[in-house]
Amino acid sequence: MRKNLLCSLSVGLITVLCAVSIFAQEQRDTRTISAASSIYVVSAKAGGVNFIEGKVAVERKQGRSGILLKGDELEVGDRVSTDAGGRAEILLNPGSFVRLAGDSKFEFLTTSLDDLQLKLNGGSAMFEIITDSEFTVAINTPKAKFYIVKSGVYRIDVLADGSGKIEVWKGEAQVSDANATKIKAGKQATVTDRQATIAKFDRDEKDEFEIWSRARAKELSKINAQFQRTRTDRLNLRNSLLSSYNDNIWNINDSYGVWIRLPYYGGGYCFLPFGYGWSSPYGYYYRRDIWQYYLPSVVNNPPRNVASTVDGGNTAPSRKRESVTEIAPPYKRVQRDIGQAPQQMPQPIPMDIAPMPSTIPIAPMPASVPAPSKRGGN
């Protein structure tokens, strides 16, 4: 009797242990799938802090003020200030950056990607901007306001008397003065009380801050090329892209690309464009683009927007703007051939990557979809 009882207890214990083991394995598998889809953080927001050097402080409009760190997020009204040896790189609309020099003060007036407004309260900043008629960038200083009209590289300084100065290294800007003065590449404008003085400057003469900004752009183009390191990396990024797309974090019709936070880059972001052949405004080529990750066709042809207009039977999203009360610049659509593509197209990701986990939903393909509206590269 005792022997049979011991046998029964042993069998029962083994059964319980097996059940616990299976449950634990299922939990590990679930966590693995969940972790795989969130290893890469995908964002389309402005305000991410991508790089910090030296001491940089933030005065929060809401929340705790203190030292600004890489990976922090800035909101409208948060005031950033660098000390004499401090520098910061902050994300704007995907593909664009503002970089602050030492002894500079900066804040967002808006973070809307189609009406981005910033304010440089003091010091100096470099702006590496991708823009067109639907993605405006306005930069305010205490006594001037500048509009970025074309994709390019710009430096803005606040002078000792509060006047604003802009140098157009590449692209075209416009001053919000009585004459809506345009400033083309190689020209600078100093503005006081809505009066602009235009002069040439030597783009071959660069100070340490300008050299650093260009070096950051070069480094970020190299990081873009690291997306396709291993088959597991490619699968994880694909999962993150799909998961964030289904969470309405990004849409191909709403920006030029997405920000990707890389786990092996210390929490920093890099740009992944919606198209092949893109270069940064500095001219550094982006080797990886979103279409190398074999996303489903619904991503390229999203469902019809509820606020749409019908023209000749073709449905397209409608983006209504509020009227501008001050002088507005003649924004021009960014060219498709930004920068020069390399002689050979990079090889696409092999199709033998593992299948998408079944737990991540994929939006169903609608019966009727609008034509895609790509921005930038083909």
C-alpha cells in the first residue's frame, strides 16, 4: 500500500513539474516575442535628445527640471541651456536635427511635424533640415524669425544685442521681414527689428562647432548602415516596424521616414528613410531604407483617411492648414534626388528571414486604397 502511494505521489509530482516547465517555456516564448518586437524603438516625434556632451540643463514646463540626458524627451516650453563646454543634438522631424553649441538656450514652440516652430533664445545652433511645403520649420530669435525653405544646412546665432544672424551653408531660407527677404546658399543675413542686412560668407572657413556638426552627420550615416548586422537584427527591426505601424506611431504619408532607437547605440536614434537613394543634407548617404525589410503592402498603401477629398475619382488625404497671419515663405517640395546615390544599389535583405510572430497583428489590406504619396527618395 505504502509503495503504491509513493508511486502515485511520484507520478503526480512529475506531472506538476512538467506542467510548470511547459508554462515557464510558454512564458519565455511570449516574452521573447514581445522583447523582439520592442528591441528597436520606432518614433516619428520631434523632441528626442540624441546626443549630449558636457553639461546641459533643462527647465521643464511640467515635471522635474535638472540635467538633460541622452534619451530624454523635450516638450513644448521646456527650456534647454548648455554651459560653455556643453553640446546637444535634438531630433526634429525625421531626418532633421538641431545641434546646440556651448552657452546656448533653446526651446520648442511647437513640435508638430507639419508646422515645427523653435526658438533660439541665445548662443548658436546648427540646423540640418529636410523640409518641403508640408513640413515647415520656423526658427525664432529674440529679434528675428527665419523660415527654412529648402532642405539644407543652416547656422543661426543670437548676437549680443539680441539680433539674429543666419548663415545658409546649403539650401535656402527666408527672413520674416517687410520684404520677405530670401537668403541663398553662401549668403548670411543679420536681422534687427525686421530689417535684414545680406552679405556673403566663406563656407570653407569652419569653426570647431561647425566641424563637430558635420562629423555628427557622418557618424549617423554610418550608424544607419549598421541596421542590417545579423539576420536576428533584421527580424527584430522588421517586427518593431510592424508593431509600431499597427499602433499608429507612424504612417508613410506623414513624414519622410522614422527614427529608430538602436539597442547597441547607447539609446540613440538614427534616421530610416522612406525611399532608396537618400542622403543627409550634409551629403552623407543613407544605406538602409525601410523597404529593405519586406513590410506588407498595406504599409505602402495605407487605408483611406477619414478626412479625404475626391478629385477625379482618386482619393487622397487632405491636410488643411490654418491661415498664416504674417508673411509666409514660398515653401518648395523637397527634391526626390536628395544627394547622390552610390554607383551600386545595396543588396536587399534575404528573404529567408524568420516569419513574423503571429502575436503581432498586421492591418488588413483595404478593398480600395489611395495612391501612395512618397517623400524624398524613390
